[in-house]
Amino acid sequence: MLRNRTNSGRWSAIITGVLLIAGLVTGIFSVVPVIDGADYLAKASTSENQVLIGSFFQLLMVVAYVGVPILLYPILSQHYKGLALGSVAFGIIAGVFIIIGVIILLLLLSLSHEFLKVEIENVAYVETLGGLLREGRDLVNHVATTLSFVLAMFLFSWGFYQSKIVPRWLSVTGLIGSVMSILASLLFMIRFIGLDETYMILNIPIAVQQLVLAIWLILKGFKQHQ
């Protein structure tokens, strides 16, 4: 019985590590430069494959963002059920926001197709609509989604810290990285910073910690209960 539980925990650690890496990789490939650049309404339709590929990888992020807290739930709930449940809830919320972000991205692609056909007197209207959609996508992706998943990470990092099932330095760096990422999203939300170097610098620690945690879980797994 103990061996089965140990094997189950080992496989949960490996799959969690794989999903954490998958979340990083799909996040990189979900970037759509043509939408973030100038003249996006004119150029998006001619770069349709880039938009569709970005949408596909963004949808794959749902598996990682929702899967990680769910996989961790049986382990963390043995120690702190409230933290584990909260982490799952925030992970699911993040998944929903990811899907909303994909829908907005596809709407921008459709608007780009229409932009090429629109009469000159209606160009300003379409540009305004496009600006609102792009603004909404930024808020969904970089505020709502990020805050939700990072809050999930904060909760399971706190659970790790309390239970000591991973080294405490990994838990502490996860907590610090989560706080910095939350700060980045809040500062972006109030327009104190943009999607610039400051935003990226504030998010680097959590990305590095996520990668290190993933490698640790794949190679070492969870510590046995003390």
C-alpha cells in the first residue's frame, strides 16, 4: 500500500514537472508579434497562420495552468486542504481567462479581414474597435490570467513551504517570484508600467523558479513525510 502511494506521488511529481515546463513553452509560442505590433489590423490577416498557431499554443496552456493545481491537490490536501482547494480554484479561473483571451485573438483576426474591405469613412470605427479588443486582450492575458495562475502558484508554494515536501529554498523563491509577478500585473493594470522591460524583469523570477521546480520534481520528486 505504501509502495503504491509512493509510486503515485512520484508519477504526480513527474507529470507536474512536465506540465510546468509545458506551460513555459506554450507561453513562449503563444506570443503573436503581428497583433502586438503596429498596423496589426492590416497585417494580421496576411499573417493568419501566426495568429492561429499562437491561438493553438495559448489553448494548450489551459492544460498546464489547470492541470498543475489539480495534480498537486491530493498531495497538498493531506497537509492544507484549504490551500490546495484555493490553488485549484485559481488554476481553473486562469484556464477560463486563457480561453477568453483566445476568443479575443480570433476576433482580432476576423476584424483584420474586415478591415481590408471596409469603406474609408468607417476605418476610424474599425480601428477604435480593434484598439478596444487589443486592450481587452492585454488585460485578460497579462492581468486576469497571470494574476489567477500566479495566485495558484503562491498558494501551492506556501503549501510546499509548510509541508516541506520540496526544499524550502524552492518554496521561498516561489513565494517571492509570485509576489513580484503579482506586482507586475497590478502595475500594468493601473498603467504605471507597460509591457516593457520592467514588466519582463518582474516576471523573470517566477519563470526561472517554475523551470527549476519542474526539473526538481522530475528528477527528485516530493520528499516523504517527516
